[in-house]
Amino acid sequence: MAQQVKAVIARAKGAPVEVTTIVVPDPGPGEAVVRIQACGVCHTDLHYREGGINDEFPFLLGHEAAGVVESVGEGVTEVAPGDFVVLNWRAVCGQCRACRRGRPQYCFDTHNAKQKMTLLDGTELSPALGIGAFAEKTLVAAGQCTKVDPAAEPAVAGLLGCGVMAGLGAAINTGGVGRGDSVAVIGCGGVGGAAVLGSRLAGAARIIAVDIDDRKLETARGLGATHTVNSRTTDPVEAIRELTGGHGADVVVEAVGRPETYKQAFYARDLAGTVVLVGVPTPEMTLELPLLDVFGRGGSLKSSWYGDCLPSRDFPMLIDLHLQGRLDLGAFVTETIELDAVEQAFERMHHGDVLRSVVVL
């Protein structure tokens, strides 16, 4: 039987979000209904509200979440009612060319629930990243549920659903940071901070955090940065080179998503080094680089989508590291809020006052 629950929606571009009642259908084949316990407030949700993703309003916002499986549809075997799960927005298909080649983290045919959640009048909702977790309950594809150790706090576990995994994965999975490497991270919000933390976890010897906000740089130090650079007052390329013997960093993670900062990352890496773009640019942005420099500097220019993660592999492992005290995921939770405070959380995010506000239900 369909359920009516409270949820946060964005009705129109730029309009303040609102809490309203939505209808969540019973799960069909391959689907699951999850009772949400916590959901982080991510920049991507703000992009949806601003029409920066697409114009398929109204949106059911929220995607960085953890909760408990309430019910499952026909054919679901990977999770069962009562399982504590982190939601992911890439349910691997297992059949596409990437999956068949043993690279499911690059799955080209990820999927979401087939049924739609609606407003009371029947208007279909577009769930953010196919999840829609600023809600008491949500409907997802069962493959979007990753079972993890229930000893983890939901407010912490849910962060792996997007931003923290994106940053950790950008450093470890995409960038291949290893023992003794030098790493620079440009942009030290939630994603960049996670890249700092991931670099420390991977054994990097020198981790240089770059931002224009001293508060974020101080937080980055707590996450493992060995050096900080305020790029509002200091040329970050020259500073990174100076801190790496004049060479540049082995890996530079760009967590802003702007042409200016990408160029800084490009020229701040060592010869044959790696640049990882994990910051999300907007559609109108373009990049111009001398092709001779692209050729002459060698190395790799990569983009990292969701940290190149495989949720079934990475989420349980990272939760275990957290529970062992080796990965401080709790450092990203600046505040916990209620469902009706999402609009205010967007405002604090805009001013750079938080790493993560987390809705706790």
C-alpha cells in the first residue's frame, strides 16, 4: 500500500524549497523502500534547486543518505527488510560493456527505481540523482542500497553516498595516490577535504591544501594536510612548486570545477604527474590550454565521477575503517538539522560556513 510521508521538494528554479507530503509507492520488481535516518545537504541539491542540472521540476531533493530497508520488491536478493544501508546513485547493471570487461565502477547503464514518487495531486517528482532522500521514506532501485555495518552512526555513514566518497575516491581510486607521494588539493570544502583525508589514508608524504578561506584550510589541517596555501593572497602554483622542491605535486586534485583553478592544477603538477578534476563545472565553462603544454608535460589528465567508486566494494570497507578509528568521517559533520531547515542549510553552504549540514530524521 502506498505511503504518505514528509519530504523536501523544489517546485521551481530558484524558489525556496518546501516541506510537503509526497506519496511513496510500494516497491515493484527490483525496488526497495528505505526509511531515511540521515541525509547530508550537498551542493548538488542546490544545483538542482537552481536549475543547474535540468529543468524537470518539481524535484525531490536529497541523495547523500543512510537508512533502513523497510520493504523490497519481487526478485530483490541483495538486501532485505531491516538492513542498514547507504544509498548510492549508481546501481550497477552488470551487463553493459564496462561491467562485462570487469570494470563495474564505470558502469554505463546505471539505473534507478522505475516507479515514480508523486505529490498528493499525482504530479510526478524527479528524485535528485535518482534517490530523493530529504524524506521520511524513499523509493530506490535495490542496487542503490549498499549494506554496511549498523554500528556506524547514520549521520556519518550517509556521507559516503556522495561528497565524501567523491573526494576520497578522487585521491585513492582516480588519482592513485600512494605511499610517499606529494599531493595538492585545490578547493577544501567537503569534497576537497575528503581528498585530503584520502591522501593521508593512502600514505602521502606531503599534502598541500589550497583554498581562499582560512577556516577551510584549518579544517584541512585537521584532516591531514601538511601544508596550506591561501590562494587569495599567494600564487598557488608557485607555492606548490616551492613546497615540492621546485617540481610540482605528483597528484593535484581540483575540487572546485572552474577553468582558472583547473589551470592552476595543470601547472602545479610535476612532469608526468596526474591532475584529477572532481569539482563539477557548469555547462557554459570552457578551457583553453596550449596543446604543446599538454603534450610536453606528459602524465594524466583525469576526471573523477563519484570517486570512481564501486559502492559494494568501497562503502563497507570505509565504514569498517571509520569504526576502527582510522578514518574520521565524523569530522565532516558540522551540524545536524531537521527536515524543515534545508533552505537555511543552503544559505550557510553558500557562505562557506559548513562542511556538511546533515538532516537527521
